[in-house]
Amino acid sequence: MPEPRRMANTTELAAGETNGAIWKLEPEQRDLDANVISLAPAGEIGEHQGPELDVVLHVFAGSGALHTASGSIELAIGDIIYLPARSQRRFVAGEAGLGYFSVHQRKKKAGLMPALRSS
């Protein structure tokens, strides 16, 4: 039976320096997916429709903006953001980049979890 354990510490990750996933949840037997996304200064994740599941984000580094179908949300350290399933979104990092932790129900088919960026 799996035991609780420390998976990562966001203060030890190089968030805001590169673009892409810099950590992801690895155990194969799980109900959740989670990852840490980093965007370099002025980096962005282009406009897209989210997956068929709800996502919760926690901003832990930098700042930026989340552009939605109804407007923009300024992102700052400490923000917890709810992204409903299939919602339109676009992320743009601020001057110091952006780092956020996301968690959602595990998607049954491949394609949602990005590959880790090599350092």
C-alpha cells in the first residue's frame, strides 16, 4: 500500500525561468494528475479550450494574467484559481515569469500531461 511522502517543494523549482512543465506527479496508480508549470518572463500559453475536467491552480512564483472568454484575471503569488472544464484560457507571464501548481482529476487518455523540460 502506498505511503504518504514529500513529492516536491515549489521553492526548490526554477519556476519562471523556462516555459513548460518542470514537475509532474509520477505514481502510475493514482486518481489525480498534478504538475508545476513555468513560464519565462513574457512567456505565454496560447489561447485554447481547456480539457473535459476542472482544474485548480495555485500561483507560487512571479505574476501574470489569465485571459478568459469574459475578461482577464491578474495572477499574483498566493492566488488559487478555478478553471472550469472546457473553459477558454490564455496565460501570459509578467516581468518575473510565472510559476503555478495545477491539480485535476486524472484524464484517462494521453495528451493532457506535458513532458518535463530538461534542465
